[in-house]
Amino acid sequence: MAKTFSVELSMREAPDEAQARAATALKQPAAAVGLRLKNRGADELVYRPRVGFPFLVNLWHHLNGEQMTVKFEPKATGGTLVTISGAVAGGRHGLAANREHWSEALGASV
């Protein structure tokens, strides 16, 4: 079963700028936990398991419920509150739940 995680970070940019920067900056950190960008919403980025060979392994990751959502909300004091939440395989949970893993890529504060 996939293990859930949730991390909150703070960015100085406005939500739309933060989302645009995060879409490219999170490519490697997301790949490290076995996910890739699947969809861009109004205030969120949606990540799903990578597609590749062997197909049975890929199917297992999808059925296991592995996924991640990155939400961008404006803060009252200015800037953006970034919430990264989802579920990943047990072996990658420690990395996914590590705030520094995400904050380094985004240049965000914890």
C-alpha cells in the first residue's frame, strides 16, 4: 500500500508565478519519488506514476494509489503557501515526506 505524506512550504512569488516555476523545478524531485507531471489545474499540479516498461509494474503503481498534488494558495502576508500531498511507495516515503527535498528545488522556506 502507498503511504501518504503532506508538506507545506512558503514561496515569495504570487501563486501563478510560483506554479509556473514549480512545474519545471519539481521535475527531478518528483521523478525521485517515482512520479511525473500529469496535469496542470487552475491552482494545482497533479502528478502520477511514470509510464514505461514493464507494464505490470506500472499498473501496480497506479492501482496502489501513488499520486501527488501540489496546491498553491495566496498568503495574507503576501507570497504563496504551497501544499504538497499525496501517496508514494513505502521505500520512497521518507524522501517524499522530507521538506528539504522539495524546498531545495523550489527555493522555498519551510
